[in-house]
Amino acid sequence: MTDKMLKFVKIGQQTPPKRAVVKRKNDFNEIYDDFVKQKAEDQSSRCSQCGVPFCQVHCPLSNNIPDWLKLTAEGRLKEAYELSQSTNNMPEVCGRICPQDRLCEGNCVIEQSGHGTVTIGSVEKYITDNAWEQGWVKPIEVKYEKNQTVGIIGAGPAGLAAAEQLRKNGYKITIYDRYDRAGGLLIYGIPNFKLEKHVVERRTKLLKDGGIEFVQNFEVGKDATLEQLRKKHDAILIATGVYKPREINLPGSDLENIFPAMEFLTASNKKGLGDEVELFDKGILNAEGKDVVVIGGGDTAMDCVRTSVRQNAKSVKCLYRRDKENMPGSAREVANAEEEGIEFVWLSSPKEFKGTNKIEKLIVDQIQLGKPDDSGRRRPVIKKGSEFEIKADMVIKALGFDPEDLPCLFDSKELQVTKWGTLKTNFDTMETNIKGVFAAGDIVRGASLVVWAIKDGRDAATAMKTYLEDIELKKIKVA
């Protein structure tokens, strides 16, 4: 064992410093400063190099975390980056937005022993950003391009990961996406203070430079049917994600100034990208000067409350029907929101929206937690006669996402879906019921994490490579 490791007893846990709350509340820049080289090496040296690395076990991508921490501690940063990117198509993204407290860092052995986790996400971000600065990140170079082509529907993390893996194997790749920029939720859903857009844009440019074709503003079912794309390509991957907002059907739901989370976040992100956003400019999708109430407890809700603060809302409240310990989102994000002045109204559930034409207030029930449900979480139960009012000029619903009706949208009625509306696939091959059409990411598993989408995209690429090789093999046998 190198003498550069196992220093968790001597060196305390340290994350990159956060910018002061008073400053970060006034802009959309990322809130964490970068590690300097020495600090990254010091923090990496805290790794215990345990025989069964729980950090790796609890990473969806099975990243070789102990190995690239050791390389970082030894100052071998190029090797650390190469190892990190060998299992992850977007380590600089995951280092910023993965809920490490629920995954790798939350399962770190020295964290369990009371010494404080190794700050894995911060080191991952550091070594990848350093690699970009040093020019070590290169476009894909294809030595032998194959005649087979793959069409990918959706330019989010699952689609981008699959595209990169397949391109490395020599396939011609075309990505179709209905938005004007590639990246999906990475561009339009996640705010800049968590993920600055240049980080995503340089990654998609790298893929373009590697020969992957992007067709933006393209809607399957409108510009071409799924069947037409099948005739054009040897295989298709559907990686659309899930965008349909879950609704809350309460009296007064039709009042103005009640918005789904993605509508609010997309307007903010487009404005940050320099686009003209009419509803934002008119003050409709803008929280400035308003009493804002966000309903929900996941990471999307945290994005909404923290965006509202930066838009200079008069007040920001977050309603969640369970307590803080049962929040589904990242504990780190909740802590950041609390620091920035968001008021959490725990154990509360909206009962009615009230107002004349626009929302003016919410009638809210108090909640108590009852017996556990099938998932093991304690069931929220309304306290009788406990209702109270909350003033609101704007309400944002962050209740999660469901899949859109793809068989209808894609003009492909034979495309099979599950009872939840997600695409039905063969568990082993990731192929749908339509031959040569595969699916990956949230459209199969439901709304989930970016790291899982990358994992699914990589797995789909492996399955599609096998499928395409079988086609070529059959041609050779026939010949």
C-alpha cells in the first residue's frame, strides 16, 4: 500500500469552499469553488483503499473510485482522468449533480466509521475539469467506420452516452431531438448554480467533433414517424426521458400563475442562455417580487426554490407532506436551500388553491405520519381540522414526471408500454417489442438520476452492438 493513502486519521474531511450565501443568491453561478491541486490530492489520500469498496458498489456505473483516488493522491492526474472516463461518459457532470450523499459518499467506509466521507464528487469534478484545461479530452477517432447506422431519439444523458459508445465502435450515429439544443434536462431542467451550461455544451461539441450528427428541432411523429426512421437506420434507440408533469387535481387548479416545474425552470434556463422568453420578460414566469410556493420534496423542487431566490422572489416556501428525514431529494440540496433562506413547511399538503383569476393563497392541511406503506415509508395522514392558509402569488408544482404517450406521439400504435406508461423492453437486450428498436433511460425506468441514465445508455449501446453484429454475421453467412 502506498504511503500516500490511508490518511483519513491525520487529514480531516474538506469540501471545496462554498461561495458566501449573500453573493451566490444574487447570481446563477455554481456555488462551489474549485479544489486546488494540493487539496484534491490531500482529500484523495484519505481513502482507506478498502478491499470491498462500498463507494464503487453503490455507484450505478461501478466507477473505479478507489483507483482514481489513489492516482490523484499520487499526482497522476491524467491517468486518474482516463480511468474515471473509462466507465463514465460525463464525469464532470456527475461530479457536480450526483447525489453523492445517497450513493458513493453515503456508503464510504470511513464515513461509516465516523471519520467523514472522502469527498468523491468534488475530486471527480476536479480531475475532469483539469483534464479539459490540459487538453486531455479528445474527440472520438474512428479508424474503421462501419456501414451500419443508428438513429437515437433524445439528446439527454442516456442518448448521448449510447451515441458515444456506439460511435467508438465505428457506427454512424444520428441523434434526433425536439429541442433547439442538445442535453435534455442537463440544459433546460438543471439550473446553472448546479451545472453551468458550458459544461454540457463542450461535451456535446466533443461528440459532434467525433462525427456524431445532431438533428435539433425534430419531432418524431411530426417530422418523421418511428417507422420512417426504422427504414433509414439499422437500429433505433428511444431515449426521450420523461417530461409529462404529474398533476395535483385540487379546487382552483385552473387559476393563473400555477405552473409545472419544468415550465418554470426551462424559462429560467433559456433566459440564462440568452434566449428571448416572452412569458419571463412579461413577469409571468418570473418569481421576482412574488410570494412563491413550491409543492414537492425532490431535487426538482430544490431547483425551483433556489431558482426563485435568485430571481429575487419576495418569499419562498416549500411544502412537503412528509418530514425532513423522509425527503426524497438530496440532503445536501436541502441544506443549500435552507442556507439561502427558503422556508420549509414540513408535514403539509395543499387542499385548495384560492383566488379570483390568479392564485392568491393556498389552503393547506397539516399532516401526521401513520403506518408504513408498501414501500416502507410512513404514510402521510391528514390531521382533521388542521387547515391553514399560505399567501402565494405564484405556485410551482414539482411533483415528479410521467412518460408521454409515445405510441401516439410517434405514430406507432404497436409500440408496447407498461401499466405506468414507460416503454416495455426485454430485460436482457433492452429491445422493445419492435425489432431493432431499443429503449434506455427514464423512458424505461421512470424518472430517475442522470447517473442511471448514463448507465442505461451504455448498456443499450452494448446490446445494440450485439444486435448489429448479428445482422452483419447473417449477411456473411447468406453470401
